[in-house]
Amino acid sequence: MIRDLIDLHIHVGGAVAPHILWSLAHQQGFKLPFKDYWEFCDAIVARPERVHSLEDYLGIFHEWTEKLQSSPAAIERSIYEIIGKEYRGSRVTQIELRFNPMKRNLGGERDLDHIIHAALRGMDRACLEYGVRAGLLFCLDREFSPRLNEILVEKAIKYARRGVVGIDLAGTEKSAIELRPSEVPRYREMFARAREAGLGTTVHTGETHGTGADGVAAVVEELRPDRIGHGIRAAGDDRVMGLLRDRGVVLELCPTSNLVTRAVEGWDELRQIVRVLLDRRVRLTINTDGPYLLDTDMAREAARVVEHGVMTEAEVDAAIAVAREASFLE
């Protein structure tokens, strides 16, 4: 079935084609430790023999893709190419791209506003050419200091009328919310400020075996996000699923990503999780997370969940409708 698709959870660091990254590396004069293009491709794709956890997966971002996208020209081209490819390959007509601008400015060597303006230019060009609706989300980072994350929120608010539509909190979770108790009020205030400015809010949580449903509950109760990135561990607790349902929090499921990072052991476990969530009337969507890094796209994500009995065609259509309702785009 041909559908116009929507992707709410897609990271710029995992969505740029290897040949584009290869070109950007040479344009910027990076000295690459690879003998040829094909060795480079192997290094920036999440191969099963190399990726055994979320940390392994994120390591590819930190070591390569974020670095190669760290200039105004590179981030502009990256976002332009992602939107065009997702439309041509899967008829994605609405897309929310997320990235951390501070991880694209070489540790402060490059001006943050120039990076943001370039990202918006790339988005505008692609939307004009393909008729796609798009917006940017800025990712706060659990490993950043609260002050750095406050700056990201300030930048998101500054560009809210220009094409930035939301904020995210990303990074690995080593505890329930990965924030020291003394920091929680500051993050609560950050999310409240973002909401007051009209921005959508989402948080990565409940993605790995190490973080249970309590972590999802803590995020929902303390930060009050509109959506949750992944959130699959909520399926283990009726109270937490009730909290998600009653507050209307939408889950951004990323099936292939969860399989590759070993967040689930296989399709059987993913099927059990999704069936429980749907039975408890938790609203959920289907997304790619990182199409090129994970060798997927939205069309394949929709087809795979049906092929493996995770969802029916009707449930996929319902998830697409949920995604359009939950989008941060006006």
C-alpha cells in the first residue's frame, strides 16, 4: 500500500547517506583513517557484529557523523539531502529532524547561530523543492551541564518562529532520569519555558533493558513531555501505561533501531511489547531513528512490523494518523 508517511523521530547524525558524508569529509579537509570509500561505509553503518548496545550505536555518531557535519555548509547539505531522500525513497511528506547544534560546532570553534541558520536553509530548500513539511528539534544532552542545555533551549525559543518546533532530551540513561535530584528543577523549568514558547517537547527514555518503566514514569511526571522517544520499557508496568494514556503522551517507536541496539532480543519480544501497549490504549507512532545508519526507511519500517506480525495494516494506518496529530508542526 502506498501511503504518505510521517517520521517524528529521525536523527540527522544517522540519516545522511555515506557518499554524502564522504564528500563532506573531503570538502572540509578531514584526514580519514580509511583506505577507501568502502571501508569508510563499513565504519559508519551499524553492523550487527560491531553494535551490541545503545552505547555502541551512539559511538558511531560521536566518532564520525557529528564531526563530519560540523560546519554551516555541512549541516545545510545534510538536512537538505535527508529530506529529499526520505521523500523520494518513502514518500515521507512530513518530517521532524532532530540534532544537537552544539555537537556540530567543533566544541565552540564555530558560531552556534551560523550552524542553526545553515540547518534552516537546508530545510527550507528541500521543503520548497519537494513540497514536504518539516521542522527541527534541538536535542539537549544528558551528558551536558545544565547551563549548556539551557543555551540550547534559548536557541530553540529564539528560532521557534523560523522552523524550530521542539526540544528533545537525548543520551544514554544510567539512572531513571539521568539527572541528579538537585538538577531536576532546572530541567523542569527548561521544559516549561519551551512549552510556554509554543515548542513541543520529547524525551528519550525507556529505551534499554537497563531502564525500566520507573524511568519513563519519572520523566513524564517531572518534565511533562508531549512525546517519549522509544519508551518501550513502559510495557512492563500497568501503572506507567495508564499514566501515558491518561496524559496523552505519545510514544515514538523505532522498531529497527531497537533490534539493532539490542533494546529487544528480536521480533517476538517487540511484538509482545507493542501488543501490550496497543491493548492498554497507549498512543504510539512508527519512526526510523537513523535510516542510513540502520539501513532502513519509513516504508520498510511500516512493512516490517506487518510482516513480523507486530501490527496489522490497519494499526499501521492508525499509527500514521497518531503521528500527524502528535506532530509539533502546525
